Amino acid sequence: MYLQNKLENKISLFNKIKKLDGILLVCIVLIGVISLATMYSTDGGRILFHTKSHFLKFVIFTSLMLVISFLNIRFWFSIGYLSYLIILAMLIWTIHFGITASGSQRWIDLYFINIQPSELMKICIILCLAKFFHRKRLENVNSLYSVIISLVVIFLPMSLVIIQPDLGTSLLISISGILVLWFAGLNHKYFFYSFLISVISLPFIISFLKPYQKLRVLTFLNPDRDPLGAGYQIIQSKIAVGSGGIFGKGFLKGTQSYLEFLPEKHTDFIFTLFSEEFGFFGSVFLLIIYSIMIYRIIKIGVISRSYFAKLFCYSFGTSMFVYIIINMSMVLGLLPIVGSPLPIMSYGGSSMLATMLGLGIVMSAKIHSDQSIA
Amino acid sequence: MINQSDNVVKLNSINRRMFILAIAKITILGGIVSRLFFLQIKENKKYLTLSDKNRIREWKLPPVRGDFQDYFGNIIAGNFEAYQLHLIPEQVDNFKYTINRIKNILELSNKEFQKILKRKNEIKPWETLIVADNLNWENFSKINNNLYDLNGVKPIISISRNYPYKGNYTHILGYVSQANENDILSSEIIKEKFVQGLKVGKTGLEKSFEHNLIGTNSIERYEVNAYGRRVSQLAFQEGDKGKTVKLTVDTKIQKLANELLIDQAGSICVMDIFTGHIIAMHSSPSFDPNAFVFGISQDEWQLIRNNPMKPLINKSISGNYSPGSTIKPIVALSALENGIVNPNFTVHCRGHKHPLELYGQTYHCWKKEGHGYVNMKEAMKQSCDSYFYEVARRLGVDKLSETAKKFGLGKKVFNDLFGNEKNGLVPNTEWKKNVIGRNWLLGETIITGIGQGYIQTTPIQLCLMTAQIANGGHKIYPKLVIDDNLSFENDKFISLVNSKKHIKFIQEAMFSSTNEIRGTSYKSRIDDPKYQFAGKTGTAQVKRITDRDRELDLKTSEIPYEERDHALYVAFGPYKNPRYALSILIEHGGSGGSNAAPLAKKLFKEIVDRHEIRKNFETKKYLNI
């Protein structure tokens, strides 16, 4: 039986390519193309820095994703804890030696690239917790020991990111972690109670927020209280989306972005620009591609034999969904503004790297779906 | 295998939870789509408007101001093309070099140069800096010749206010100048049309007719970016020129009035006694309103402001003067109307040695030797004060004030047309009680009878009074502006007197004063019946005459300027068929007979000559319609 396993483990490269998930790949490339076109528009219809850089990153990281997907899923299982610890160390490094930009210390200089460890943590926390729960029996999942361990695993990176300060990413990290707990079968009542506690403690949390964060919450509740100041972003963003209409203003014709009314149009607000130029249909089209992508990720989870792969795919797929929804809700004025990029679309190397890393692992799970992990 | 069954349980659990979340995801996705639907389809119009509001900005340009025309359609306040120099700092490669080049070409003083630099710092780099607002042709062409060296400098021809007759109409029209904060706050229409460089009326009719004159802004529509920088011009919408305001005045006569009063302080008013049209209204000294259009220099302003002859005051309507003897026709008329005396009533004027004495006060006639026995006609003709002391004493101030008010004294002639018109003052016993808080004294009635004391009139009121005497005692409604919409509808025909005989008598008395020997203005008469006029002189004291003064009996030129009497004259003509009335006032001009009346002679010649032209113009106008 062991031998048989061993034999199965060896899949030829040709077979691996054949087993690549085509639909998922098409979705990724499609989103990549859309994001490049949008980036081209943010550069005012010229190929400037952002477009070039985004193109380069997309090509490099997509290739990286393919390489990752050919690695056995067992490899990812084996480095689950290690990768978490490395990124955690990087986060600690960031606090002391990180690069500061626009008021927060998020990046570390790796000489050839500046990297944002907090983005990578979104993936590694899933890897780590998936490995942790892979071997847990269901009845042990709710034991005090495992609950405490998993909470520590979540809280450590979360607090390290919060002090950068980067509330948005730390929220996304903890959501990723909590999602793993949910899929691992943690008792419903924990979620229910912690939800209750967080609602009750919300006012206290708000009192601990930094002034600019408080301002964001207040602005979200009423953007018109300071239309040229704190409310500017959200008002302009809504104007851009709203004025797009059914079919949009047309490629390269988004006046809001072209005339520089849109803030942060390369990164968090990129959907706004896209939506202004391509309208309701364009936005729904993009949403459909994202939905297919997430559907494929979860589908891969369903067909995976190993519990680890399942847990990873479900958690990662759902996290992706959450990232997309939070970003869109933010630009559509449904949520306060927290820094959260739109996967693949937004400009930013670390975010792209993290997304591609996750997708690579999902691809690997697809290729090695028959593999079981002891 | 325990492991196996546990795995199955775990897989069931994870799949069940995935299913729950999948449903949640679909719901949330639906939420996002419906939000998109709401923003992009349902509220699309609203956000589209907001987006246009964001990107489209309108630039208003100053509107072209409407003209003022005189009766014959001559433009008395129009527009001219001012040569200006504009510069957009952002478009200039080397601002320092360029501005110094301009300084050398235009030979600007350091003070002016600093002013430009200061203005430059106040505006955004893409806004227009007006370097010079009114260049002469020579400098303008010099700039144009050097344009190759002045990158980003724009020579512009801009429309600005122009008063072709300079000081002639200053007090009627007022002047325009840069709109300031007060103008914007006090007028909605200025607020609405305000742009940098907008000029608005500051005084006179320019101010009163701001609404008609201002016109509508031309609008340039630009696409701008988030920082307000113009990206491209989208549209240009031409504004309308302001409406033309037609006046009743005759420039020829107005000009003459200007010439007659040159170097003197005073006023001339000429009025049509039937239509109430103001033919001329001038206050002297005047000043050139063109100086205010681009902002007057401090030195020039101080010169005007500190001039002792007070050029800033429109003496015709805001100068309160004692009417002096010009009130006598009203005193006589009031006495006749009230049946106090008849024209044959006689008083013995015995000169300075035997003045009228009342409660220890003495009241002198102006004539040292006295007039002897005078009846009413003779008293008017020679302006005998003693006679009118007695008439006023018998008449009483209340009856007198009633008649005076009826004839337009003590009340604004133009209602609210001018902001600075004065009421004048026609006192009576009730007024004194209410305002001063003392009882009326008989002595005050007596001096009111010769137009001294509390009584105050403006020259235009005296002109109106004379006009209403001349037209046989009918109320008229003075007009300065021809309004085609409401010509004479509001003018009710009201007779101001009970008996035509009385008014006829007053007219005859005024005739004799000018045209009979010993009349006070006999020297200024015109014998030709075509021009012959009737009038009444007046000499208003500005200070009380003491016994010492009376003894000295100085000539006018020997008295200090501020203490000299005001010279007045009111008249109407031609006597046979009256049509025009006038009032002349010369501040500190000495006696009315020798200084004011001669001007009337010159005026009536011109007025009567112009009458034919005016009449023909009117009939032609109606024929054209």
C-alpha cells in the first residue's frame, strides 16, 4: 500500500500540465488582462510606470503560481508551520526595520524587492491552521488546548499588523484565520458568543482607534459631514461609480479618474475606475469572473482527497470572497474605508504575490487531488 | 478504522459548513449587485450630474453695461474698448524676466510694480493676472511690437465704461467702479453677476438703475481637473448687454449749465412745466467720472474730497438752502388763496431807520432807504421784505407751509430715484413742537416769510415750485428717465390752487420783477417776446446780519467767501406761452439779482431755441412708430 502510494505520488510533468485547472487559469488571466487595461487607463491612456510595473508583476507572479502548482501538496503541508513562523519573524522585523510609507511601517527591504509581510500572512495563517487542524480529531477541535493555540496563532500576527498600523490587513488576516476555525468545525456557539462580545465591545474598540480611523468610521456613517476632507474619497468614488451608468463612459473616458477626482485609483479604488468606464454590465461581468474563480477554488476543495487541501481551498476561496466583498463594499459606500486591495486588480506586489501564492497552492491541490496526507 | 470514520465525520462537517457559507456568499453577492444597480442605474442621473458638476466649471465674464442716452439719443454714458494686458503666470517661462521687461516697456513706477507683484501672489498660477487695465494706444502697440519677447503675455481689448461728456453729467449719472464687498452684500443681482473686474454704479442713476444696466454675464464653460486647472473649453455663451436707459435731459443745455457755473459752486435745474421732464440738472463743481472706472488714485481722490466747493455733493437735490426771496411768490399766493390780503394791500416800508419791531427784535428790509408804500405787485417786483414780514405775520406759518408743501417744497422731488436726495424742510408749529420741543415764535413766522430761518429747500424743489406756478397751478411729476411703459398714466391732473386769478397775478408779479424798471432782475431781461421770461430773485443769508454789518455795508467781494450770501434765481418762460422753468443757485454768489439772474438770460436763449428741435424730435419719434 505504501509502495502504491509512492507510485501514485510520482506524476509526470506532462500529466501535471494536463491536470491544471483550465477554468481557474482562464479566470486569472482574464482578470489580469482587465486589470492591465484598467491600469493603462489610470495612467491616462499611456503606458507609464504603473502599467509596466503591474504587467511585469502579473507575468512574474503568474509564472510563479504555475511553478508552485507543480509542487506536491504535501510539500505545502510540511512547511505549514515553518512559513507561518518565517512571516511572523518578518513582521517582527518590520516593526524595527520596516520602511515607512504614508504613515505606516509595512514594508521590509529585501534588496531586490520591497515586500509587505502582512499580505503574505493572509495565506500563511491559512496554511498553518489548516495543518494544525488536519490531524485533529473532530472531538478535539473544541478542546481548550486547540482553541487557545489557534487563537494565539491568529492574535500574534494580527496585533503585529495593527501596530504598523494597518487595520485593514490585520482584519483580513484574522478573518482568514477565523474562517479556517469555522471550517475545522469549531462549535457554532464560539462564533455566536464572540460575535456578541465584539458587537458589545465595539464602542470601546472605537475609543481605542486612532483619530484618522475614527474619522473614517464617522465619515462612513455620514460622508457629507466633510465633503472636501475625510468624506472626499467616498463621495468621489460613489460619483464615479454612479455616473458610469449601465454601459459606462467608455474605456479611457472616465472623467472622474482622468481629471484626478479619484483618490488611490491605482490601488484600493481601482474598481471605481473600472466601474465608471464599463458601467453596470462591466462591473457585473467582473463579479461573475471572480465568482467563477471562487467557485473553482471551492470545487477543487470538494474533489481533494486530503483534509488539509480541502480546508485550505475552502478557507482560501472564502477569504478571497471576503477580500473582494470588503473592497467593493468600501468603494460603494457600504463599509467604512479600510485599506484592502482588490485581488489581482489592485496595484501592489505583495498583494499580488500573496494571491498568486494561494492560487498556486489551490492549483497544486487540483493537480494532486488524489493525494492523501497521512 | 477509527481514523477513517473520524475522517468521514470531519468531511461531513466541513462540507456542511461550506454549504452554509456558500448560501451566505450568494446572498452577499446579490447585495453587491443590487448596490451597483442602485448606484449605476437607479441613481445614475444624480451621480452623472454630480460628476458633471465636478468636472465642468463655468467662468463668468463681466457683462457689458447698458448705455445712458439723452433725450435725443446721444450716448452720455457708454462703453469703450480698453486696452489691457493679461498674463497667466503659469504660462510664462520666466516670470521675473517677463515682468521686468513689461516694467521697462510701460515705464511703470516702483509702486505700481510692487502692486502687480502683490496681486500675483494672491492668485493661483493658472489664473489671469491683470498687469495693466487701461493702456493708451502707444503703450499697447509697444507691447504688441515686443510680444515675441513676452511669452505668455496677452494683450486684450476689454469693454469698459466711458463718459464722453466727462464732468457734464457726473451728478445725474454718478459713476461706476470696481464692485466691493458692500455692493455685493447689498444687492442680489450684483452678487449673482459678480466676477473679478465687474464694475457697478456707486452713485446717481448708475446705482439706481443697476438692475437695468448690468446685463448678463457671458459664460465660458471649461472642463477642469480635481485641482481646478482648466483642461479644455467646452462652450461659450454670449451674454446680453444691459438695457439702455433714456433720460429726458438735453445735452446742449446741460453743457451750457456746466459752462455757466464753471469755477463756482452751485446748481442749475431746468424743467418742462407740463411734462415734468428735467431738461438739465447740474451741480457745480463737477469732476470727471471716467477717473473712477479703473480706480481713482489717492491724490486725485483727496483733491476732489477736500475741495471746499464740495464737488461730491449733488447740490441740485442734496443741497439744503434757505430759499430767500424766491419763496415770496408762494407767500403771496398763500395769502391770496387763504383770503388774508388782496393784491391791493399796502405796507409802508421805511428802510433801516424804522424797521419792524416785535418783542424787542427788529426786522429790516434789505433796502436801506426803504421802498415806501408798496402793494403786493410792487413788493414782489422789488422784493420788499417789510411787505412780506407783514403778510407772513397775518398769514401764519401753518397756512404758508400748507401751500409750500402743495407746491413741492419739503418733499423729495424724485421720490426714491436717488439715494442722496434731501427732503428740505418746510416748518410749521407742529413740526417745531415735535422736533425741537419748543413753541413756535411769531418772529420765526416773519423770517419764514422771506425764506430765512428754519425753511430749507433744494434747488430742484424751487424749480418744481416755479414750474407749477408757471403752468397755472397744476401738479406735475418731474421725470429724469423716459420709461416707455408708464408714460403719464400715474400723473393725475390736480389743480393746486382755488382760483386761476391768484396764480395769474403771481405770474404777472414775477414778470414785472424781471421786465419792469426797478424790478430786481430787470438788468437780465430779454425784450424779444420769443425769449422773454419772468422770474424771482433770492439772496439767502448764510449768517445773521448784525447791526455792525449793516453799518459797514460791504460789497460782496469784500466779505470772506464762506460768509457771502447764496445767490438764487427762479424763472419761467417764454412768458407769453410758458414751457420751461428753471432754478439757479450760486453758493456764496452774493445777490441773486446781479449774479444768478444773468445766467437765466443765457439759459433761456438756448432753451427756447432748443424747444423747436425737441418738439420736432418728439413728433418724428411718434411718426416713426
